[in-house]
Amino acid sequence: MCGIVGYSGEKNASELLPSCLRKLDYRGYDSFGFAVQANPTIAVEKHAGRLDGFTSQLPESKLGIAHTRWATHGSVTEKNAHPHMSCDGSIAVVHNGIIENYSELREQLKQQGHKFVSETDSEVIPHLIEGLLAQGKSFEEAVRETCDSLQGTFALLILNKESNKLVAARKGSPLVIGVGKNENFVASDVTAFIEFTKDVIFLDDNELAIVDGNVEVQNFSTGKKLDKKVSKIEWDAEQAEKSGYKHFMLKEIFEQPEAAQKCLQGRIKDGKVVLPELEGRDEKLKEINRVIIVACGTSWHAGLVAEYIMEELVGLPVEVEYASEFRYRNPIVDDKCLVIVVSQSGETADTLAALREAKKKGALVISICNVMGSTIARESHSTIYNRAGPEIGVASTKAFTTQLIVLTLVSLYLADLIKSNPLEKQREILSALQEIPDKMQQTVDESNQVLAIAKKYWEKPNALYLGRGPNFPIALEGALKLKEISYLHAEGMSAAEMKHGPIALIDSDMPAIFVAVKDKTYNKILANIEEIKARGGTVIAVASPADKEMEGNVAEVMHIAKTIELLQPLLTVLPLQLLAYYIADIRECDIDKPRNLAKSVTVE
Ligand code: F6R
């Protein structure tokens, strides 16, 4: 996730901005840059890599903007780093978000003679402003019109060499103004400036702020001036990094609605899935007769859920393999086989080795990664990014749900390509998928019900997680989350398998956590629940909204929001992530850095 900071005040922006930008380190980045007002020009400095040891070569200035980039469009290079400039160097822009209509805009601007130097979506912005200024518009008018012409999401900071103000604008990406004494800040979050001021104005969507000695906020579509409230931040600097959450994991759990939104952005148009990442692959994809998904850990669980979705929608056999096993077998793979490699980090050693094995055998390899430019992304034939933003907590949460969304999009793309499903069914799934960010929000909004359960059961040394169909892998994922962050013993399995052995474990110290939502196995699950209760076990259920029958049958219920059967795993996993988190927190575990675990497993 990119981070942006702007400054206007009495201090030297060239010295101050690098230290403010370092405070946004936790957001993750691969390159950075600055622009400062250096009358009569704008001075710019950009670098690929990290800020460690960086000292600015910029001239002294009272006004500047800065950016850390988490690459989404274009590789990690100095040219792609922000700020981006207009042709004449008079406008500098830093941007966080994704501009969906950038390719149309870029073509139009090129025809008007604008020259582009980067591969980014963001670079259209300074050129659009430059074009409008050339038509005689004022700086503010030019920014307003530009904002109105952009589709997608943005948080922008803009400098104009002719003006001693900076302009900020927001649609869909966060931006907050820090109101200080004789100085003002604008940043992606308060962490960047909290040591200087705790008085803030949160910008809302479609708002623009003109920042110099004063702050003026207006709606950029109507130009109407707005009377914004100044709020006081109560957090300290460390809490601010986590936006007030106690741990990154909790922040990332609650970020899932936003991550899902970003993951879907621009990928559904006119009732169809649009994946430019697969451009030129359609002929090959039409010939495939089998899909193999390879991954490790949580990413493997995403693959297991996708097996149900893909087989139902695409009608081709789907196998899901541990990358570590796939690479050491002699897997039957040929050029009619599509191999999908799933990896949050894009660096997992076993997954990378499996990818190389699949390529060697002639398969088309598509990867689903969260880290741009990672080795797996570079070595795959095509990569589709999750766009979840950096995941800092070691336990994967938002990467998992966005992997599932991408896998669902790929399933729908293939279904459309090989006409394996009626169009109406695809449309029904697509419209439900577009509602998922809201449904996720409704589900995490019920976190208190999960906290109450955690408070009751945190001392139990064991837990069994049970589910059926696409919720069987969610049971595995729920158990993994509890194990890795609370160090409690948990096992996940198909609820149907329980009677083949594990039921012997049931006693009052082994709560059984059922994913028991309304689907085609609902009645079978109810029968499994009775079997547990008959043996003195306690049942906690993840249930459909207002399922009174379930409420009457089990000790505890965690409700999810309503969605179609195929997409329920995107919601049922949320209370299980929260349950693991709250239990680990009560047990005072080191949640973001659990013992013995690493975020990226680059060894075999
Ligand atoms: C669990 C977790 C791990 C990873 C696994 C694969 O919360 O994060 O199980 O899913 O190590 O990592 P990636 O997806 O980076 O290949």
C-alpha cells in the first residue's frame, strides 16, 4: 500500500518529509520519492529501494510532497516511483490508489502531444492538470476537473510551481490532514505526523483540500466549500501505525472489506470478468483439460476452496497440491494442463520449485500473488495480483480472502471463455461477488459476539474445526489460524470424516467449531452436531443470519452476513480469524510475530 505525506509550514520540508515518510514504513514499499517547491521550479528526487540510510539532496523548501510506492502498475524502477511530473515539470503528483481508465486517458493525452516516461496509471494525472492549466483554468479548477475525469480510487497530493499551496484530493483511498501551529500536514494516515500534531481533519470521498498556512476543504465535483470538524487523535505513535488497532493482524482482519473492494476494482465490467493479465492467453486456455493448483499453508486452503468453485463453474477436473509434495513426485503435467500457483509473498521456496517443475513440463502457469515483482510473479507466464496491500501480521488473513476472490474471478473468466455455464448463472455470481465487500463489513461488524466466545473458551487446550463442501477448507484454515497464533492444539477436518475416528477425542475439553451455514449439507451438519453433543461435547457454530434452529441447537453462535452458497467461505472464515485472534490476545501471545514462524518461507 503506498504511503503519502505532504507538508506546508515553517520547517524545511526537504529534511522533514523523509522522516515523516519513514513512519509509514509499516505499509510496505519498494521505492520512494519527493518533490519540493524550489522557486522558480519544483525539485524532485526518486529512488527504487528503501529509505534506509537515505539523506535528501533536495534544496531547502517550506512546501513539499513525498511518496512510498507499493507497485501495482509497472515494475519497481526509479521512473515508476512517484512523484510524476507534467511535460514541462511544473506539476508534481503523488498518488495512492488505482486509476481504472488510465489507458484511455493516456492514449488521449499522447494524441495531444503529452510524453510519458513511466508505466504507471498515476502519470496521467499531472498531464491532465497541465492540459487544463493550458486552457486557462486555475490550479484548483484544473485539479477539480481532473478528479472528476478519473475512474477508480485515489488519494492525491499535487504541487504546482506557480503556487505556494499544495492540493490534496481523495476518492476511495485514505487521506488525513494534520493541523499544526504554523504548519499543516497531509498524509495517508496520522502516523506520518503524529509527533507534530494530534489535531486532524479526515477527508471524505470527493473532497479536495487546499493547504498552505490555512486549510480549505471543498467538494471537488460541486466546488462547494465545506465546514470540516477538527478531531483529536487519542492514540500514541505506536498505536497510530496500526490505525489504533492493537495488532497488525486485527487491523488486517478489519481491512478485508477494503482489500476485497480493491481486488475487485475494474475487474468486472458489463457483467463480465476483465483480466488484462490474461491477455493473449485465451487460445491456450480454451485447450486446457485440467487445472492443478499448487500452494502451501493458507494459500493451499484458498486453492482447496477454489477446487469446489472451479469444478462447479468451469466443469474441468481440478487438483489441489501441496507445492512441497508436487515438486518431489513425478506429476502428470502436460501442455493441456493449467497450473495455478498461489502465494501471498511470491517467494515461498517450495511453491517456486513447483512452478519451475510445471513450466518444465510444458504447462501454462498463472500465479496469484500479493507482492509485485516477487520471484513467483516474475517467473510465471501471467500473474494476477491480489491487491490486498502489504500483509504484516505473520498469520495470513486479507491475503487469503483476496486470493479466493481472484480464484473466483479466474473461474468465471474460464467459464465464460469455454462457455461451460449459462450466462445468467455467471451474472448472478458476479453480482453477489460485487456485494462481498459490504457483506464482509457486516460480518466483521459482529466481532463482539466472537470476543464473548473467546472470553469463555480461551483456556480449552484443544479444538476441533469441522465443515463440509467449500467450508471444509475453511475448517482447516480456522484450525491453522488458532494453532499458529495461540499455540493451542487444533485440528480441522470434514465434518463427515469425524465419525471415522476423531469423534473418539470428544470430551468437555475439546470444543467442536462447526462451519454450519445453510447449504446443501446443512441437514448432515445438524446430524454431526447431535453426534458431538451426545458425547458430551460443546458446539460453537458459524451460522447463517438469523438461523434460529442453529441457535437452539448449539452452545454458541457466530453469525455471518447473507450471500450465495458458493461465496460463503469468503465470510465464514472471518469469525474464525477473529476467534483465533481474540483467544491468542487473551493468552498474551506475540500475535504479529508468532514463535517459530516467518512471513516468507524461503527455505525448503
Ligand atoms: C498462515 C500462513 C502460511 C502461508 C504459507 C505460504 O497464516 O501465512 O501458511 O500461507 O507459508 O505462504 P505464501 O502464500 O507466501 O506462499
